[in-house]
Amino acid sequence: MRNKNNKHLGIEIDPELHYKLHYISKYYGRSANGEILYLIRQEIKNFEKNEGEIEFPNKTEEG
């Protein structure tokens, strides 16, 4: 069941990239969604390693 606190992200993707994403995700035993989340987490990890941690704002700070 979908967690209503999570955000939804819709993207358009060309057929070749879509095929390759599914190929790679199947190779690693993940869903395409799982592969995308893995790649996003890896990029955030690399960014924070080089540029410093990104702080997640508290709800009270968002206004």
C-alpha cells in the first residue's frame, strides 16, 4: 500500500532509456522504481560527500 506521506514523481522517458532502465533493474533484482530510488540515493550520497550534508527542514521551518 502506498504511503501517503511520500511524494510522487512523474517523469517522461524515451523508449530506449526506459528499456535500459528495466534491463539494469532486472539484472540487480530490483523494480524500475527501486532502481531509480537507488540511483537517486547514490547521487545524494556522492553530492553530500563532496559538498556537505543537505539538511532536511523541519515542518515548522517551512512556514
